[in-house]
Amino acid sequence: MLRRLSHYHRGTAAAARLSAAFRCVSTGSLTITEPLNFWAGQRKPGQKGHKEHVYEPATGRILCHLEPCGAAEVNQAVEAAKKAFINWSKLSGMERGRVMIEAAHLIEGKREEIAEMEVVNNGKSITEARLDVDSARLCIEYYAGLASTLAGQHVQLPGGSFAYTCREPLGVCAGIGAWNYPFQIAAWKSAPALACGNSMVFKPSPVTPVTAAMLAEIYAKAGAPEGLFNVVQGGQETGSLLCQHPDVAKVSFTGSVPTGRKVLKPVTLELGGKSPLLIFKDSDLENAVKGALMANFLSQGQVCSNGTRVFVQRDIFPEFVSEVVKRTQAIEIGDPLLESTRMGALVSRSHLHKVLGFVEQAKKEGATVLCGGEPFVPSHPKLRGGFYMTPCVLGDCRDEMTCVKEEIFGPVMSVLSFETEEEVLRRANDTTMGLAAGVFTRDVRRAHRVVEQLKAGSCFINNYNITPVEVPFGGFKTSGIGRENGQVTLEYYTQLKTVYVEMGDVENCTLD
Ligand SMILES: NC(=O)c1ccc[n+]([C@@H]2O[C@H](COP(=O)([O-])OP(=O)(O)OC[C@H]3O[C@@H](n4cnc5c(N)ncnc54)[C@H](O)[C@@H]3O)[C@@H](O)[C@H]2O)c1
Ligand SMILES: O=CCc1c[nH]cn1
């Protein structure tokens, strides 16, 4: 059965039929021609005469063209969001929640279509892309439920007077996304913002512009007022115009530490990391190995919270490393739209070269490549131009090496051995970043003792890289400001108003 994809052209109907029974697209067959900007309820062109290539990472071919937004277009999107805010912010939480629940239902119905678009534009495997779409839907459902729970405090004062506080929306919020979870990031930012009564202008990464526009259409179809969720496409210039716009009240940014530093305003910053994973000798080895793979190779290693510094206690180091290397070598790399694929393509050619450059640098600094770290060319001719590499495990690493210090943002794990708990904690915390950390041990007291001392915003005990939307996610130190997900995020999209209510007469101390 082939479902209709209104805005997308398949290469040939036959090509699509060749793919899995429920598959709408096959790798290398899709061209997108619809505009990718969206405001005031419609897809819109960007600046006249400006076009940038957008690639399909699995094949290296051009998937579509992006028309970046300049000042005029950013203004129009912000104006649309300002209009939408007027009525949306006056709705009750229940009313807002209803629209959001409808959006979540629509996402459920389009799960496969959205996941396929994510694969075609990002290169990650279809298996992971489906989970990203589920996370987006769950996040919207979660905040739809919380919308009606927004409340303040009642403070009793002498003489029957009282004060109360209430949470008020901020206005037009800007969302800026990275390319590693394009649809999910758009949902993680818009869901709490809209639940609190704000409107949003979202700018995805120019590398992965496709699915944010789909989310905009979904919100519109769910009954959101025109202009509630808008998408402006472009890179640094567009992002900067949006963040600097005088009518934007708050920016929530996901991206790298250097870019995050340039964004000023009340912000939520979700930035990069170089997170440690500590494996003690009393760990369940099977789970620890699986955890290390989860911590390094999901989304081709392009996950901000990855535990790329894997510290293993010396007694189990050889056994652990040999098992990790064996399992890493068994990871199925290839066409991300195939069910059997576990590792797809990296997001772009330049990023692939950057990641391979880190492997070369590691070798120069004395690390040993235990497996992977090479460009990979799949056997199917259509995938030969794609951006693939073999997942890499680096041994003989030292704490001062570039591969251990810097975020690589690709499938490269560094393994390091340690002797004592005290030593590994010192080394784990010896970084300017602090997004996540993990510990594997069977000793529950050790687990909590270690986690208490780890300087990281999200800590995992006996698992890694799971992100339920009900719990907050975000970093310490340079890895960020604020949190995404969980109840606390409502505070980042509202401001607290205090109202003093006098129930008696005014006692005027300026008169006698
Ligand atoms: N902490 C998290 O939750 C999280 C999640 C995903 C990715 N990341 C991080 O994101 C990085 C990878 O993503 P990337 O390469 O897209 O990051 P990036 O910083 O290059 O770009 C992120 C976004 O910022 C925009 N941008 C660039 N300059 C700007 C400016 N001056 N003003 C406003 N916006 C601007 C980009 O166009 C893009 O949309 C990694 O460091 C990764 O760890 C963090
Ligand atoms: O890449 C970092 C973790 C994440 C997943 N979705 C959004 N952020």
C-alpha cells in the first residue's frame, strides 16, 4: 500500500513500489519542491534569488533547495506570531491542550511519513527516526496535559488582604534547532512554549530543513491559529536576525557551544558535551557493553549527550574492550531506509570529513584505532555518494588527547582505563562541559555516591541516552542554560506575576 505524499515527488512509482510494503519513498528517489518556510498558516518562499542546496546524506544527491529568510521574511513570521499570540494566550490551558492533543494524533497518523522524511534529510536509520517521531508526539501530549495545570500561589496577608502569583506567557518565542534531531527538537521546543500560551518562530538547521515545515502544517491542521507556529529557514544570518528581533521575548537554542555563546536574550541553551561513562568492575558486563554502544553510536554518534569518554576499571578493561569492538564491528551500516540498517549516513560530506579528521588526529597523538574510523562505501550503486563511515573505537587514549577533550559528534568512542573511584571521578569531571554522564555498577550505594559527585545535568545509572519527555534534560557548565522537557520547563516559557490585593482601606503614610 502506498500512501499519498502530497508535497513530495517520487523518482518513479516503480522505485517506490520496490521498497517495503508500507514504504512511501525509497532512498535516492525523492525530490522536494514545496517551499520550506511557513508562516501565517502557509508555506512561503524565502528571499528572492537566494537558494541553497539541501542534500540526501544516504546518497549525496540534492534533495531540495532552501530559500533562506532575510530581514523582511523574519519580520513577517514574527508579525504572524505576534497576531496569533493575542488570542492563543487568552485561551484556557484546557483549550490549548485540546489543539495540541489533536496535533499529537495527527503525528501518530503520519508517523511513517515523517520518519521517512527525517531519514531522507538526516541520514539516520528508519528505526531511530520512528523513535524520534514518537518522542515528538509524546512531548506534545505531555505538555498538552500540563497546559491546564499552570498555576500560581495564593499568599494570605494581614487584614484579609492577600497576594497571588500567576504564570503568564512571554510572547513570541524563537526556537533554533540543530540537525541531529530535526523533528524532535522542533517538538521539544514548541510543545512547552505553546502549552504556556506563547507563539513560536522556529528556525531549523539549514542542513535539515524539511520536517519542521511538516510540523507547522500539523499544528495548523490541528486547529492552531494562523501564525502560532512558524518556520523560517536559513543559517547563521537568519538565526541572528530572529534572535535579535525586538519582538522576540525568548530564545531556546539547540546547537554547539560556540554558536550558543553568540545568542543573547533570556535563553534556553542546549549545547554540546563530552560526557563520561564510568564502567566499574562489578557491572553487569552485557548491559555495560550495550550501554556503551547506546552512548556512542545512536544517530551515527551525532547525539549531544553521548558518553564518548568511556572509563573502564582496569580489571575488566580487556574483556570489555574486546566485546565492545566485536559488537561495534557487527553494526549494520547502509541504506537508512532499510529495516535492517542500524547505522545510516552522517549528516553531510563536510561533517564526515571533520569526524574522519578527528580520527586522524587521534592516531597522530598516539591513540590506536581498535576498529572502524574509515570512510564506508555501501555496495549499492545509489549509495556510493553517501556520507558513511565505520563506527570507531579508539584505544591507548590519554585524557589530554583531542579525541578525549573535544566533542567529535560522530561515531567515535574513546576507551580509557582507571583504577579507583576517586581517580575516575576527578578525570570524568575534568572538562568544561557537563551535559551528561553515566555509571554502570551493581553496587547501588556506589552508583548514588558517584552520581552525586558527577558534574553533569543528566546522569544515567545502568543505562545511557534514554530521554523520556517527562524528565528534564539539559547541561551543567558550558553545556547549557535551562532545561527541556519535564514540568520545570514551564518555568522557562512563562514569567511570574505577583498581584497584591488590598481588602481594607489605603493607609497613606505620606499623610497624617
Ligand atoms: N544539548 C542538547 O540538547 C543538544 C541537542 C542536539 C544537538 N546539540 C549540539 O548541537 C551541535 C550540532 O548541531 P549544529 O552543528 O547544527 O550546531 P550549530 O551551533 O552549528 O547550529 C545550530 C543552529 O544555530 C544556527 N545558528 C548559527 N549561527 C547562529 C547565530 N549567530 N544566531 C542564531 N542562530 C545561529 C544554525 O543555523 C543552526 O540552526 C553539537 O554541538 C551538539 O552537541 C545539543
Ligand atoms: O542530541 C542530544 C539529545 C537530544 C535528542 N533530542 C534532542 N536532543
